[in-house]
Amino acid sequence: MLVIRNAQMNAFSAYMMLSFEDRMVKVFSSQAADVQDLRALIKEGILRAGGYEITAEHDVAAFIQWMVKFGSDFDTREQFAWVRPILSHQTLPGSVKIQMISRRLDAAPPATSNE
């Protein structure tokens, strides 16, 4: 499992970052009208996930998936206010944060993007 730590994010090679972005574009391209906008959202998602100490590739992918599905600002919307304490928790590992949010989203009725 590839884990990207904050210090490593800065040193992450351009090739590896582009490779991850390309994989995410392939995954989400059917849900986006414009590939450039999608790539920008993916880059933003990588940075924002890192800010929450979410650094494992598959966890970052989940965070990006939620951005695509619920809106790029899902983590700051009132509708998703319950995610903020989880994401900002200082001692929970990133993977646990993703698991907690995933379980709650799986149990909740479907939500839609307002973007």
C-alpha cells in the first residue's frame, strides 16, 4: 500500500502524481463534462485530503469520489456538517476517518450534489 505523508507530498515525483491523476481521471471521466475541470478537482482533492491527514492512495481516491458525487465542497456544506469533526480529528488515522465516513454514507439515504 502506497502511503503519502505530508512531507512526502512535496517530494512526490511529477510522474507519480500525474499517474495517480490519470487513474482518477479514468475512474471519474464518465461523471464529468470536462477533463480539465475534473483534473483540477482531482488536484484540489489530493491537497484537501492531505490537509485532513488522509494520505493513502485509496483513501484519497475515496475523498475525491465524494467530491465528485456530492460537490467539491462537500466537507464544508451544512448537509455534511457531521463529517467535519471526523475529518479534523487530530488523532484518528486517515484510513479510519475514511472508514467512519463511508459507513455513515452507506447507511444514509442517497444525497445529491448541489453543484
